Amino acid sequence: MAHYAVRESPPLRGEIPISTSKNAVLPIMCGALLTSEDVRINRPPDLSDVHTLSSLLIACGCRLRREDGALIITADDFQNPQDEEDVRKMRASVLVLGPLLARLGQARIPLPGGCAIGQRPIDQHLKGMSALGAKVQFDHGGVTLSGRLRGATIYLDMPSVGATENLLMAATLAEGATRIENAAKEPEIVDLAAFLTSMGARITGAGTSTIAVEGVKALHGTSWQPIADRVEAGTMACACAITGGELFLRGARSEHLRSLLFKLSEAGVHIHDTPGGLMVFGRAKQPFEIRTMVYPGFPTDLQAPMMAVACKTPGTSVFLETIFENRFMHAAELSRLGAHIRVENRVAVVEGTPYLTGAAVTATDLRAGAALIIAGLCAEGETTIDDTGGHIARGYDNIEEKIRNVGGHIQKLS
């Protein structure tokens, strides 16, 4: 729970090491429940979401310890979570459902929480578990699943990332073969499948719309380095584009950021791909149009940072949000800085302006908080960001330190 003070800054210059991906680490932590042996996750990011999920796994009876910067999880004697509060705090907690059901034959969790950016039901998770043979019962604000899992063909009505991850984990220990059709294709799905394969799972097709899993009787321990955080890398690229800087994003992978990099290039920002990361330099000079879509389309998580860039880019930029119906809450906060934004339903029109002015604003969700930091870097005076909800620390590992190290003027105030 913090406030951030951001002042107008010079062009950002230098190197930013990109942290391990939050959206890869969280499902991998849940995947550790699939074996009784040690699972070592290297370089986990220092995020409140990781701490919250760690507390949930401990509530499940897992043993967690730190060793040489790695997180080691042992689930040799575990149970369903007894403290339901941690489950309600974050959306990703639903990912314990598949592993618990696969290992114990029964799983119960309260319905999870997370950012207030729109409806994110878990019906696809439950529909898939039911197809695998689970009995689903709702009671007192929670859901209980029970039964022995058997392979099946599952069609997802939409390519849900969470549902794909949950069903993929459950299917690794199900009897027989499972096909997940219309599966999500995100890099985090591919990383989870590779992690599970290193534990002895038999998985093909990850990264395509059809994933095939041949169930095995048991999985074993492993040591794994999850991928770099593409959303953090994209956010830092946006910070570079709005200040006209020159940043080397160490560890960032261009193949995970194609849609963003194309849009930045259209705006006049230069991108140079190297084996060790991405070099981003120059200022956004041309307006752009963005339509958020499931991967490999433009990610909804980078819509807010790119809207901050549009606020200072000459011309008219247009945003169409197709993923979440309530993800323009940052528009009103950016307007407090002097941005010219019109929102109607799922469309936002941004008229670029040469002048933004610091003001007191509020981080309404995780990515909105990042967008306000980016805008504050080029707003005259000081921008104070109220993040008493703790949103920014959920997804960005020491963002203020990383920005300061490349010349940004930012402080985190407790």
C-alpha cells in the first residue's frame, strides 16, 4: 500500500533488467502441487501476488523455502486451503483447483477476486473439469469439485488463459488422453507446458489452438526458470517512447511482443532486437490505432500504458477494448493530467497534446497504475499516484527503482 511521486523527467537512458514473468510464475507455483517432490522456481519476482499465492500454498499444507534467490515448493502432504481469505484476494488462486483435484480427488475454493476490470467468470474452468469427470457443486460462495479424472475432448467457448492453464494441469494426471480445443496460445501457456513436461508430463501443441495431453500416473520434481515478463518489458518500452529515451530491456523477447513492437514502430519508435534483449529508442511521433485481442493480438494488459503514450503523441489515436468491458478507468485519471480523451462504451479516442500537468491521481487497477507513472514522467510538475489498493506492487517488481536507475524521477512513499 503506497503512494508514488513522479516528476517530469529527462529521456530515460540505460539498461533495465526485465523481471521473471508474474503471469508465468503464478501457474507454475500452482503446478508444483502436482508432485510430492521439490519444485525449484528460479528468480521469482518480488511481487505481492507471489507472496499472496505463497500464503495460499502454505494454507494448503505445502512447505516453501528460499534458497539462493530461488523459491522451493514441496507438496508432499497437503490439503484444500483452510484460510479462504487469500483465495479471494487474487484471480490466479483459482489455478489451484486443477492440481488439487488431480492429486486429491477433491477441491474446494471460494470464488476468487482480483482487479475490478470487468467480468471474469470461471465457467470455462468448471465446464472443462466437468468434461474430465468432476462433479461440480456450488455452496456458500464457493465451489467444490470431486471425482476421478479421465481424459476427454474439451472445447473452450473462448480461449481463456486461466482455463487453459487449469485444465492443462489437471489433465497431466488424468487417466487417458485429453484434447483442449480453442486453447489460449500465450507464451505463459507454452512456458507452463514446458515446465510440466520437465516434470514428466506428456504434452504437445502448446502455443497452438489444440493442446494434447497424455495422462501419466505421477510427476516428479524439477528446477525451472520461467520466462521474462513481457508486460513489464512492454511497459518500459512505453516509458521510453513517451520520454524519447534509449533503453536496453535485458531479457525481453521480441517474439512475445510482436503486436506492441509493430505499433511502436508505426508511431516512429525504433526497435532493435538482440540476443540479450530489446533496444528501444526514440519518441512516439505518429498516432496509432489499437484493438485489444487474445494472443497473438494486442494484449489488453498493455492498452493502458499505450494510452499514456497516445496522450503525448501528436494526432488522434483510437483504442478499442474487446477483452474487458471496464478497462478504461485510467482514462479519467489521465484526463486529470490534462490528457484529451473521449470514451464511449469500449472505444476511447485520444487527442495528443504537447502539455500534461502533474496532479493527484488514483491507480484504479494494476496496469492503470503503470500508465499513470508513464504519463507522470512527462507531466510538468509533480504527479502523485494514490495506490492504497496496492495494485502496482502486484505486477511490477521495484518499478520505481528500475525507472530511477535510467534517469526517471520517481519515489515510492509508504
